[in-house]
Amino acid sequence: MQLRLEDFREGDKTAPDHKRVMAEGNSAKNNRGLSLVLGCGDVGFEVASRLRERGLAVAVVEKDAGKVEALRLTAGHDAHRGDFRSPEVLKQAGISQAEVVILTVPDFTIIRQTLEAISQLKKELGINPSVIALVRHEMEAVEVKRLGASEVVPLAQTIADAIVNKLGKAKVHLVLKNGS
């Protein structure tokens, strides 16, 4: 079953194979190597879905109850409702099993508070997952890494790179098409 972002946005609970998708869902809590995705807007949903398509165990934490229900019913994700800035919510979602934590909300205050909670849990639980954080701009990257992120993905630069890359491919296509 190919899941589309539109299905998730609409909260389509009537997907024909939703029971099969649920049966194929991952048992994230019992799997070392869990990918814990924090936030499930457009980027978080795409990340979680692509990781799951690759056969990885994925758990998602999202504050919006409607999105959590859609993640469970339509996408078959191990989804948890709550504020991921809370150490308790992160524990319930399985951070102790996480190999990587992916923070997909590019709000600096939320990133800082979440990294503080993760840092606390690293000490308390003796864990050391990699942490990837999405930031709005490259200028935030140094501070977010200082706060504990292993890797940072600057949203503005990543989108700009993708657009410029597409332009380059379009020009090559036109040159080949026109023969000049």
C-alpha cells in the first residue's frame, strides 16, 4: 500500500488496507535501533514514512490527537500523543531504545527545550542516541549543535539546494533537447 501525504492530511481512516497496515506496523519498543521522530508535520510525516519503507522501526511523537490517530490508523505508525519536550513523554515513546532521535520542528525554543530533555534522559538512562535537528537557517546550526544535536539540517539551505539542483538538471535537459 502506497501512502500519500494527502491521505495523512485528510485523516483518511477508511483506507482499504488499514488493518493490514496496522498488522505490519513495527514493534518499536522491543527493537534496538529505533528511529524516534519528534513532530509530525509535512517533514516529520515524510521522514517517518520513508524510514518505515526502508524497514526501520519508527516511533512518532506528536501533540495533535488527530494526527496521532491518523498515523496509527492510516499509516500504521507507532504514534504517541504528547509534548516531546517532556522527558516522560520521550520515555513512553521509547527513547531508551532509540538509535536516532529526529527533531522535525524548526522552532529554536522548542529545539532547545527538547534537547535539554534529551540531555537529561541521556544521563538518567545511560543512553546516547544520535540527534538530528531541523533548523530554519544555517545560522542556528552552531548553537543547536552546542545544545546537543549530533547533526543539523538547515531548512532554508536544503530547500535552496534542491531548487538550484533542479534548475541545473532542467538546463542540462534543455541543452540536450535543443542540441546546443
